Amino acid sequence: MLIVEYFENFNFPNLEKANKDGLLGFSFDISVEQVLKALTIGIFPWYEANSFPFLWWAPDPRFVVFPNKIKVSKSLKQSYEKFEFAINKNFEQVIFNCANINRRGQNGTWIDDEMIFIYTQLYRLGYGMSFETYFQGDLVGGLYGVNLGGVFIGESMFYTKTDASKSAFVFLANYCLENNIKIIDCQLHTPLLESLGGEYISRNKYSIYLSKFVEINI
């Protein structure tokens, strides 16, 4: 039986110690540097808002999208043409909307004040990015994540107009193709991401992608 471990700072457990659900360990603190380091080695924080301790995950398999394999339906192409797009124009508004949007089957969000602070700091350090969808000048959808160089870690998305979040993802995929980003890590499966071409790869294969394409050192 696998036991979920406690760890401190950057002393992350070996990824193979994650349980069958992908839970790797827990900590009593969390920091910007800790999250950034974790992402570079295939670990991410995910826990209920304002819960304690902090939970860290390394699921196997991993759900990803390869930008060159994205699927865009005919209807989505039509919607895409109706929107305008921007990068990092309203990062803080995007993460706020992701935290507060009502989601089917969920009573709350994992994006609490701590996570908002950490990812906003990552944005200010040049790692966090938002891909935003506008309609007639209004922000109607978007997503945010972390750019590690050749790997983009997608965190969350929102929409207030049909196809606005999907269009933001297509915009992200186009950005990745233009900037030599090889893989978009979606972390966990959703039907929306599957419809856009998401697929499972093993944790080991994902770790190989990280070792090859991450361009930062912590």
C-alpha cells in the first residue's frame, strides 16, 4: 500500500510514490518558488479552497494536448473568427473569473486566495500567462497557465459566451506552434479538452518531455 508522504520545501517525493489517484504528498507550506519547481518536474498543487494541508499531485497517466494535433470543429472555427484575442492584457481578471465561475457538478473552487497570489506572482515574474477572448471589447473567456519554455502548463479556463474558452485554447495552441512549445499539459481529463484533441500519455513519457523541453532552472 502506497503512503502519501509529508515533505518540506523542494524535497518532493519520487513521482513513483504517488497513489493510484495521483496524490503524491502533502506540505504545510506553499510558495511561488515551490510551485514553479514542482511544475518543472511534473507535480502540481490541487486542493479544496482554503483547505489544509496543501496537496500535491503527479497523476499517471497525464492528460495533454499536442499543439500540432489540436482538433477544431467547423462550428468552433466559425466562433473563433467572431472573437478578438489578447495575451496578458487582463491576467488578474482571468484568474479571478476562473476562481469564481460556476462549474457544473462543483460546489466550489480550488483557486483560493493563496493560489491567486502564487500564480499572479508567477505572471509578474514572466512565467504566468493568460490567453484572453474578447467580444465587442468585453472579456468573455480565457485561460491561464505557466510557460516553462517548451512546455505550457494549463491551469484553468472560463467563459461567459459560448465557445469563448475553447477559442482561447485554440489561440493558445496557435501561440505554441509559433513559439516552439511542444506540449500543453492539461493535468487532468475533461470532456472539453478531449474534444480539442486531448490525450493520455504516461507519467514517464511526460517526464521525458519535461526533461527535454523545460527551459528554466530552479
